[in-house]
Amino acid sequence: MNINADTELYCLIGNPISKSLSPLIHNFIFEHTSINAKYLAFNVNNSYDLEKAVAGIKALGISGFNVTIPYKIEIMKYLDEIDEKAQILGAANTVANINGKLIGYNTDGDGFIKSLKDQGIDIRGKKAAIIGAGGAAHSIAVSLVYEGIKELIIINRNLKNAEKLQGFVKKIKSSVYISCCNLDEVSIIPNDVDLLINTTPVGMYPNIEDMPIFPSLFTSKTVFYDIIYKPENTKLILEAQKLGYRTINGLDMLVNQAIYSQKIWNSKLSNEDLDWAVIKKKIISIIKNQILK
């Protein structure tokens, strides 16, 4: 590690952060693009410590940071300025320190949409179903609306939370048809959805035998997208693959949103410097070989 007085520092804050892949991803990008910077992860225990952590980041001149659970919403009140998309979502996962001013952004939705486009999937005028109604579901739902989705079904164990998300999205674009249902009512979900997205932790390591919904309820036109990346292929993805259905795992979204963060922090990077496809391929290879074996 070549560290000197000019080395910039970036970091992740959240709780827990011990299993985060962000340091691996961002330090690889810094090295690949010859940027004199390092990225660390800091566990912030509670809301009281969050305020102190933000003050410390400002005082130390840390150049930028990512925010993960459970602080993506709470971080907003400590920022000096918030990007329009992050304001709409009510959450930020990326912060840039510009001359002592902390500016918040949200790259989760962008990372998700780019993963669809990289796969040649156009969701304009299509029908999608989202399992879950938390922070990730908010980002993805809003991004789908902006991309021209025609119909959206929100599936959640807590129907009230699903209805809250429904109302939130309808305020952004009232012309989108949005319905809600409880996970216990999956039989009423149309089987012809074009895209089904799991945003819940169901199926995440170590509970790898769990599955939020049965792929057999849908047809071969449905693309199954699970934002979980550990395991690389969840039970949901594996069962969909057995049926011959098209699938996408969470690694694409994870790496894409990180690269979007890099572009926010280092606007001087040209597309040539930040060869998205090459960087993503190398990072995913490292993750598979070193972390997900």
C-alpha cells in the first residue's frame, strides 16, 4: 500500500460492516485507475455515534463515503446538500465532501437499472413485481418508474408497508398502475410478469435454503432478479434456473452502484479511465474466487 501525505481517504459507515465487499471493490478501482486513495470501513454503533462520525469525517477532510444499513435515511439530516434523486428517495448511500460541504446521492437504483441494460433488458411498458418494501425496494421501484415501467406489483409480508411504498411511488408518477399483495396471497399475482425482483434478505447466507416465492408460479417470460449476492446464486435463482428461466444475481447491482459512487467522487475520470465492463468483470472475478468460494 503506497500511502503518503497526499493519499485521499474514503470509507463506508454502517452497522454491521464486517462482511462488506465495499473496501475490496473501491480499493481495486483506485488501484486500477491509479488514483492515490484508500477506502476503509467503519462500524458506527448507533444514531448518537452517527452524528459524531459525520462531524469526524468533516473535521478530518475525508473525501467521500458510502452509507449502508441502517443509516441511509438518517444520514440525510447531517448532510449540507442532497441530490434531487436522493431527495425523492429519501435516502442516500453515497456522500461527496466538496470543500467541507457534504453532498448526498443515491446510486442504488442506477446500479440496478444499469444491470438490466447490460443484460439487454428493456422494461419500458412492461410489468414488474417487487418482493419487499424496504430501502432497496424504494430505490428500485422509483428507478423502474423513471425507466417507463407500465405496471408494478409490490409483494410484502407487512401489507401496510407495501401500501406506503405504493403511495410513495404514485406521487412520483400517477399513471403507473401499482397494486399490493401479502406474501400469503401469491396465488393472485399474475403469472405473466416480465421481471420479478427480490429485495428482501430471504435466502441470504446462512439461511440459503429459504426462498421468498416459488418460481413455478410464473412463466418462462419472467426474468428473476435477486439483489442478494451471498450466496452468489440464491435458492430462488437456482430454482428458476432449473425451470430454464432467465436470472440475474446481486453482484451486478453491487458493483454498478459502487462504480457510480466512484464517478461522483472522481468526476475527472474519463470513460476510458473507468472502463466499466473491464472493471466490473475483474471485480466480480475477484469476489467469486476470494469471497464466494
